[in-house]
Amino acid sequence: MPPISPPKIKDVARIAGVSTATVSRTLSKPETVAETTRKAVLAAAEQTGYRVNLAARNLRNQRTGAVMVLVPNLGNPFFSQILAGIEQTLAQNQLSVVMVDTQQPNPRPEHVFDYLHHSRADGIICLDGTLPIEALPNGASARRRPLVFACEWQYNDAHPAVRVDNAQGAKLAIDHLVGLGHRDIGYINGPAGNVLSTARYGGTVDALRQHQLELRPQWVFDGDFSLDAGIQAARSWLALTHRPTALFCANDETAIGLISELHRNGIDVPGQVSVVGFDDIDIARCFIPALTTIRQPRQALGGAAAQLLLDTIAQPVGFMGGTTEVLPVELIQRHSSVAPV
Amino acid sequence: MPPISPPKIKDVARIAGVSTATVSRTLSKPETVAETTRKAVLAAAEQTGYRVNLAARNLRNQRTGAVMVLVPNLGNPFFSQILAGIEQTLAQNQLSVVMVDTQQPNPRPEHVFDYLHHSRADGIICLDGTLPIEALPNGASARRRPLVFACEWQYNDAHPAVRVDNAQGAKLAIDHLVGLGHRDIGYINGPAGNVLSTARYGGTVDALRQHQLELRPQWVFDGDFSLDAGIQAARSWLALTHRPTALFCANDETAIGLISELHRNGIDVPGQVSVVGFDDIDIARCFIPALTTIRQPRQALGGAAAQLLLDTIAQPVGFMGGTTEVLPVELIQRHSSVAPV
DNA sequence: ACCCTAGATGTAATCGATTACAAGGCTAAA
DNA sequence: TTTAGCCTTGTAATCGATTACATCTAGGGT
């Protein structure tokens, strides 16, 4: 069978016996068209199975109907709920979601510019705080599309952002551990240079200081938010002569890797060391021991970012304020943290 | 500052002192243009920061440069690796990825048709085996875009698909448990009507039969791939008078929910009951006990689906064969399964 | 009966790129 | 010198929808 070309607005117009302008009006502003005409057009549209050609509409309307989401690592399950929140909010506004993994194996720097280009999307949600978005060629920034950060962000940056209160999360965790009686507390960090790492580390140091405690350098373990980072930290902890009695991890995956490796080496959590995570990923409540952690509302965060982008897009041109929306975090107390022996 | 309109091909042409046709040719087929001209055009393009307008190009070229991925639940972390595989392969082919969650709160049936519409995407990857893609209005199927299924699929369906050998996975799990000495084996199913549930259930029954064993109806627990399904199954198992000594779960999340709830009720895994999962999600290796499971290559599966779609798109029009690519699964033996007491 | 207005519809320009075809310039063979 | 033929470039149609503006019709007011 030959490939039948899809019906165009012209076909509908011909069948309905009107002009293309009338068809277009019927579909977008039905109230401006006479009752009889409207019925005829809708019938013709129905009969032909007409659907508007988006490329043509977008070209004419100078928009794309799409939002680009820049994800530092699509394969990381942490992002799935955020993406779901973004998608849901945008779909309700007839916008489609284009996902891009910013950690491509072939990182051409001009890619970044392509992402932000006006003909690609009506706006951008960036989950990657390390993307060099300021280094754009000649005057490109003036014709950039609205961009909001979600989750991560950039310092000294004028872009709107939605994030959780990471320092407050760290404080909740530390207060909790100190409240249980811990005084020797270690910290497993996220990737160096990551804003979340920095904020959570800073919050940890500050919170400890408020309790007249100090974060000893040898009790700070490098990490990268992965399970393996937790495993590595466990080995470092085991090698210490003077061990902290509690460990706060920059995220749940690290906490889980940590606990599993400690368990493999005969160390019981929380019996011999308490552990607190960050994120409250789904599995945290079913881990053994159930993980004490700082919950961040991931889906809501995605939804808020999408809404903020929609608001920014709706603003008069040129406006690009730096609203930062900070969502609250919550301590979820479970079984991986108890009073020290 | 006023919004500067972005440079168009006309502007580049004017600055380079050539026609728009020459600019277009320089950019897409440089070898057809004289050396001198090429340099002038490239310089002008560089100077203005010209980027092609994709809506215009797509309209003219009758393509969209995008692939639509239909995900049954974007928030489910299981899909993240598959999505990463898809994105990576497509990005290498200059295609962008539009993600759609098929479980919208407002499920208009004509949405399905919109997804498949030619002006939305050059092709579709569907991870949702339950989408009613065959129920399309008048002749729509003739002008549909290539579609491949990944992970899930539809029975009696002519679409290409990439999946793992689910029945073989079930067989590996059952053979493993029987090899350990188990004879009383239960199964926790996925959602009713889901092709994966059906295939894994069927594989389980067949494998048991090969060992002259039977899957007792009261040892089959309903589920839906969630942690809570595992928790529910644990309660059902606890309520049994005659309990199976091993449980095979339709996926890892269910297995983790199951083990956590058993643990909460003082039942040790694998001491009192062995558990095998399916998927080998990241955390499986760090769960306590480390989960014995059936690994499916999720990223590779996504990549293969994307490649299969690319191949289908490249085929002469009209061709839409039903190649089904089946990837192998692998038993990953860890610590949640041991010989019965 | 006549004019004016509001409402309905059609005409044609427009969005920005691509490309079939035409046309010009130049080389080389006759 | 002429002409065929190649290489390069320009002209203008095209993709499909939207919409400013022009046009036409019907009805109301005087």
C-alpha cells in the first residue's frame, strides 16, 4: 500500500466548503465562527482524521511547544520522580518534554548552546548545576529561552531555581544524631564541586558547630552519590583507629552502600554505628535497617520547577528574575540511627 | 534591552554576499560550494551566531528530529536505565527524545493517537504493553510512524520489539531454587494483564513442571511490581499454615518489600525462606541480604530498542516488519537464597 | 428606502529553511 | 572562434498553518 499523505487543513477546507482561515479559526477560536460553519468544519475534520501539523504551527507561532530538561545522568533513579513531576505539570499545559543527558560521551561544548537555542524549546529546566551556561558566544544570552534550575543550581546566578533547603536538611540530621547522644559524627560527601555537596557539607559543619562539635577532617569521606562511594567510605571507616559513632551521608544511595559494606565486614548498623541518609528514596523505608533520612519532596520539586518555568514564560519578554523557591525538608526517623553504645 | 530577534539564514546570506540557497548548501553540503564562498559563509555564520531554525527545517524536510518514548510510569526508577540507553543512542543520531508518561491523570483516549501522529515524532518507542495502539480512527494506521516496543510488548502484534527472555529468566530462578533443594516454591506476580507478569508466571509454571513440581494456587500472590506488593505478599505468606520455603518475585522491588516485611515480623531471609528477584536493580547487590536475582541488561535494552527504531525508520517506506529481538538474562546468585533448612 | 455596523468569511502574506531548476561563467576540445 | 559541458550560484516554489486585513452580508435605525 502506498504511503497516504496525511490530511492537511486545505483538505478539510475543501470538504467543508470553506477557506483554510475558517478551518483554522474553528479549531482555535470556535466562538468566532458561525454555528453552521463550525459544524461543517468539525464534521470534515472528523471525517478526514485531521490533526494539525505541529512543525507548521510552531514555525508560524514562533514557539516549539516543548521544554527541554537537562539531566546530569538520566540513568540515575534519583531523578525519576523529579522528571515525573515535571512531565505531569507540563503535559497539563500542552507542553512536551525533551530529555537530554548532559553527560554525553562526546561532550562538544557548543552542545550547551544548542540546548538553549530558541528553536529547540520554549524553556529549559536544568538539573545540572555544573553546566557552563554562562559561556555562550556573542550575544547569545540575549536571545536565550527562559531557564530555571531544579534541585541543583549555580552560585551567583540570576536564574530562577527550585530546590530544597539542603543546609537545613543537614542540620536536621546532625541535630537528630546529637540528640541521640552522638558526639563523634562523620560525613560522607557528594561529588566535589557539586552545589548539593557544598550545601550539605556546609550545613553539617555549621550544625555541628552549634553543638560545640567539630567535623574532623579524617571523618569526612569523599564520595559521589553512588553506592560504591558508600562502600569505599565503609572501608575507610573500618581502617580508622578512632571511629565516629555516627555517619551522615550526602544521599541515600551512599548510605545504603555504606551499610551493606559494613554489614559484609561484620559491623552492625545501628548497633555499632548510626547512619543517616538524604533524599528518602523509595527503598529507604524497606532497607534493613530502615533508613533514617532527610526527605525531599522530589515529585513536588519537579512540579514546582515546571510551574516556575511556565510563570517565567508567561512573563513579559525580557523579564528573567532570579526567584529561588526553597522547599522544606523533613527528618524521617527510622531504624538506622540509635543512641551510641 | 529589547529582545533581539535571532539571525536568520537571510542575514547570513546578506553579510556573506550570497543567496540563502548558498548558505543552506554550505551548511548541509559543503562540498558543493566553492572554497572562497564557503569561507565567507562560515565566517558570516560565525559572526552572527547563526543557528538553523528547527521548526522551519522540520517543516520543509517533513521530519521532526524527535523520537517519542511512551513510559507507563516515569516515576518508577526501573525505567531510568532504559531511558538512558535510549537517549544515548538517539543523541548520537541527532535525534531528541520526547518523554511521555502514559498514565496521565486525565487519560483522553485520543491522546494515544496524538502520540503516534506523524508531526510529533519520527518514531515511537513504547514501554507500555497495555496502550491501545490498535484502536485508531479511520485509516490512521496507514500514516503512522514506525513504532517499536521495548521491555513490554503486545501479543499478536506486528511491531518490532526488544525484550528479554522473561520465561527463561523465570526458569533460571526456579532451576536455581530447585537446585538448592527447594520443592515448595511460591511466586509473587506482577500486575494482572501485564505481559511481563504473564510471561514470568508462565515461565515459572513451566519450569516447576519440568521438575515434576506444581505451583499451588495459594502460593501465588498478586502484586503490581511495587514495594507494597511485596509487603502484602509477606503478610499473606505469614498467614499460611503450610508455607513455601522459597519465593520467586516478579521483580526486585517486590522482593525487597517482601524481605523487609518478613524481617519486621522476625522472619529471616534466607534463613527461614529464600527469595529470588527479577531485574537486578542497582541496589540489589547492596541489599541485606544481597539479592539473588535475574539480571536484565536495561541500558543495553534501551539502546537496542533505539537502534531497532533507527533501522526501521531507515527502511523504505511502508516496511514495518515484526522483528522481535530477545536479549539474554542471567542469574545473579547472591545471599537471599540458600538451601532449605 | 437607505445607510451604517457588526459579524462572518475569504485572500494572501508570513514564519525560515530547503531544493528543483534555471542561468551564468569558465575551460577545453574542435 | 565556437560550443559542449561542468561547476557554481541564484530564483522562486514549497512545506502547512495562522492571522491581519479586505470584503461581503444581513439586520437595525431613521
